[in-house]
Amino acid sequence: MFGLAQAARRAAVALNGRRLNPGIRHFSAALNYHLDSPDNNPNVAWEFTEPNKERVREIISHYPSNYKQSAVISLLDLAQQQHGGWIPVSAMNKIAETLGMAPIRVYEVATFYSMFNRAKVGKYHLLVCGTTPCMIRGSCDIEEALLKHLGVKRNEVTKDGMFSVGEMECMGCCVNAPMITVADYTKGSEGFSYNYYEDVTPKRVIEIVEMLRRGETPPVGTQNPDRIKSGPAGGNTTLLSEPKPPPCRDLDAC
Ligand code: FES
């Protein structure tokens, strides 16, 4: 499977007429290991907030008491929202303690799923879809425009802490490729949002960034004014009339 994915990616790059920048790591995850640092080590105290403790209890109640470890992904997600977009090791340890599981089991989940960030991200974490349909439709140009405009490398945070740019694999929106997602950590776990911006262009993603910087909420979904949701640009070209009802036996004639 991995070989096939690589081959598909190479084909997409060739189709897109450009080579990937060899200086950029083309992986979804910024970090596959943990190194202790002053603000990320097991001795830094970490706790869910009081409202989130209630949410933790509610999440765990969805599972049988002997399977509460199944809540690990939801709790990691909540911890990440609470902690401004990333999960320190002490939060993972707290989750392990809460769910009665070995810390390594939590680390395994957090390192496997690329939506969990284990290093700081911006208040707005911009995720460029890098999978084949988006790549064929220009995701390399989208990423390049964002990195250049913000003056950062992938997974680096802008000096004001506002933005970072990461890569995500297919987010199920290929029909409106290329697309980006904006994870908004400005309002904590209460106001967290994860919005899709589709049919984007290098110019449009910069407009979106500047709207976010001004505290505005750009309209989500397709950014192509000629499309409605995932419909064809310019309107339908087929299925223009009401569909005929399915044939039905004349029951009165029986
Ligand atoms: S390939 Fe980008 S959303 Fe599917």
C-alpha cells in the first residue's frame, strides 16, 4: 500500500509539472519523537479545566467501564483544543491516568494520527491537503504561497504566534480540490472550529489568511463563486429536469 501511495504521489508531482522542494519533509506529522524541553516534559503539571473535566466524564460514559480506553482519541482531541493546538507529554500522561492505560498506549495513538500535534502550532493552524487529487489541482502552489506569505517553513509558527502551516492527507473533499483546513485555536475548546476552504487558489488562501488576521471569519466551503457546494461550475449540464418517477404497476387496473 505504501509503495502504491508513493507511486501515486510521484505521478501527481509529474502531472503537476514540478518537483517537490527537497528541503521540505513531505510527511503529515511534524514530529515523530519526543525530546524533553522546559515547557514539554513529564514534570510540567497539566490538568483538564473544570468544564472539560465534565466533558471527559461525559465522553467516558459513552463506553463500557471496562473499555474506557476507547475514549483516548476524544480525550486527546479535547486536550489539544484546550492547550492551544498541541498536546504536551504531561497531557498524554494525564489521559493515560484518567483512562487507566499505560502512557505508551496514549503516545502510540498520538503519534499515529497526524491530526494530533505534539509541538506548538499557530493559533490558526492551516492544513494543506497534499494527497493526489489536491496535488494534481495545485496544492504545491497553495502551500508555497502560504509559506512565502507567512515567512515560515512547514510546521513552523509565525513570530506573532498566529499562524502555522502543516500538511494533511485527503480530507474527503477531493471533488472541490485543492482545499485547505483551518484549525482555529483562538477560542479554546469552547469555540474551537475546524473549517474547510475548497477550490482555493494561491491568491485566495492569502486573502483567507488576512481575513483571519483581522478577526473575520471567511465563508467556508467552495471559494469558487461559480459553484454551489460541490455542483459543477456554471450550473448543471445534465439532469436538468425533474427525474421521472420509477415505473409503477397500475394498481387500479388489477
Ligand atoms: S485529495 Fe485533497 S481532499 Fe481528497
